[in-house]
Amino acid sequence: MRAALDLATNSAEGTRAVAEAIGTLLEPGDVVSLTGDLGAGKTAFVQGAARALGVAEPVLSPTFTLVREYEGTTRVYHLDVYRLDRLQDVLDLGFDEMLDLGGIVFIEWGDAIQALLPESYLQVELTMRQDEPETVRRLVADAQGPGWALRWERLEQLVGPWRVA
Ligand SMILES: Nc1ncnc2c1ncn2[C@@H]1O[C@H](COP(=O)(O)OP(=O)(O)OP(=O)(O)O)[C@@H](O)[C@H]1O
Ligand SMILES: [Mg+2]
């Protein structure tokens, strides 16, 4: 049975590394929704996943630009919808086209545009805890919809080193 994967990292590089492992499973048309605490490492996650997708350029936060586009083995889009007020603002960025053209789309604060997300996507929630060192991050990876069913076992294997009980 498929269950959410509870993960932890001890550094920004650790978060990049687990994201890189997950990134090896991403396919054109995939959406990864990143949620959780402010400053928890959503951008760091995309930096790591982009490595697996052959992006050579540095991946910078799209907090102010709203969307950044990279050329890897496939096109990679990195959105931050924190400042967007309306779903229409996201559509105006060309959101539908990004998926139609076979891009892979990472969305920081993706839970804010739930209604626009496809039936299937990967959700990763990143959080920090008061009682843990400042560099520890908890990640919960969970698939929405049926799209990840065939990849789930492989995903569990890949993130094994970062799993927590
Ligand atoms: N385990 C960790 N994983 C990720 N980042 C970490 C970790 N430990 C410390 N950090 C630091 O936390 C910060 C995370 O920043 P990042 O921009 O990736 O977060 P974010 O969730 O995208 O922020 P925002 O909510 O502003 O978009 C970086 O300064 C990074 O070095
Ligand atoms: Mg960010």
C-alpha cells in the first residue's frame, strides 16, 4: 500500500540531495507542489531536482519573478505563487502551456492554487520544528492522484537514506 514518505535532512545540501534522487523519476508533464514553512527549503529542493534534470544554470528563487524557466533534458519551470492573488494570475503566466508542452513544473506554495493542479502530482511539504536544530528539515512526500502509482516503489527505494520513522 502507498503511504506518504516521511523524510528528514540536516542541511540545505541534504535537501538538494533527496530532491535530486526524486528528480530522477520525474517525467515531462509532471507537477511537484512544494508546501510548508516559509524558508524551509522549497527553492533548495528545486535546485536539487534540477540537477537530476540536467539543468546546468544556477536555479534561483522565483519569489520576485514568479516564474523561471530552465532548459534541462526537458524544460523545467519553477513557479512561486506566494504573491499571486488570483488563479487567473497563474494562468496568465502560461501555466497550462507549461504542462501541455511537456515541461516539468515545480510550484512553491502550490497548495494556494490547488484548483489549477492536474489530477496527479507529487506534493512535498517542508517544515521545521522548534525542538530540532535549525538546519533540520522534515519533508513529507505524497502523491495525489493515480499518476505516481507505478513509480512509488522506486521512489521509496530512492529516498530510503532520508526516511524517518
Ligand atoms: N536542511 C535544510 N534544507 C534546506 N534548507 C536549509 C536546510 N538547513 C538550512 N537551510 C537553509 O534554509 C534556507 C532555505 O531557503 P529556501 O529559499 O530554499 O527556502 P524556501 O522554502 O524556498 O523559502 P521561501 O518560503 O522564502 O520561498 C537556505 O538559507 C538554506 O541554506
Ligand atoms: Mg523559495
